[in-house]
Amino acid sequence: MITAIREVRRAKGLTLEEVAQRCSPPTTAQTIGRLETGTRTVSVAWLNRIAAALGVEAADLVSLPERGDLAVAALLDADGATAPRRAARVTPPQPTPGAVAVTVGAGVGDYRAGDEIWCDMLAPADFAGALNRDVLAPVPAGRFVFGRLIAVAGGKATILPPALGAKPQTIADAPWLAVATRLVRAL
């Protein structure tokens, strides 16, 4: 884990001693220095203490090297785009274990050609939790049905494909469904 304790402390114009005294309970400047340089392991408790002393969130003090992140340049709401009040970063999504994707070849329903739909697998006992959400379901002969899950009853799942005028399809005893959780769309 890489910490940004030193960068945040310097950005706030604080010395090691000032941060150490702001900690609750207070500690030594030497301890803060060791935590900054990584010569002492930073625990969650220490992150929380130092974050409180610096007036930031603990998450602002760490970054995970195996995942890139992006700086937030603006916040968009009904009043338009504005600068964030404090520095923020977003982390691109990581797929969950067992996740699958659907790529869209031609626009259909709310989806455009080139979209990627990331889906998380569900066991049959969890199908009802995906009602009114888009799902992917396997059917015999290596085929699939994709669409809105509109009913689950008696081991059967009924799915309404997104194409205009499509008729609902009922799949009996599906071994799994994959519920759409993220839409990745290039602009």
C-alpha cells in the first residue's frame, strides 16, 4: 500500500510535529515520519488517526498501485459543471470474480453498438433479486437470452428481450443468470 500522508501534510502546510500533536492521542513527529516513509507499517487505525489530524478521509491517504485512477476535474449537476471542493479521484472498475460481459454488435433497446455490459453471475436462489433488471441467461445449444427479467416462479425465469415487439421468453431451470451491473460506453 502506498500512502500519500507526506503529500497531504505538505499540501496543508503542516510539520511532522504539528500532525503528531493533532493526532488523538498525540504521538511523536518521528512516528509520523516513519509512517510517511513506509519504514513503519501503516495500519487502518493509524490511517484513521492521521486522516483526522489532517482533516481528510482515510481513503485520501492511500492509493493502490495495481489499479490506476483518474483525477476528478469537475462535478456535474443540474446547475452545470463546477470544480470539486477538494481533490478527488475515481478508480476504474475491476471485474468481480465470475463476472461475464456482453458486447453489443448493433443498437437494440437502450444499448448502442460498441457498448459493453458487465454482468455478475447469480445462483438460482438469487434470481428474484434481479427482477426488473437486465440479465443474460443460458439456453440449450450454447445460446443465450438477454433482456429484462420480468418474472421468477417455480424454477422458471421470464425475460423480455430489448428489441421492439419482442415476446417474453421463459427459461426453465436455468443454472445461472448474470445480472447487468455496469454499462461501459465509449463516447
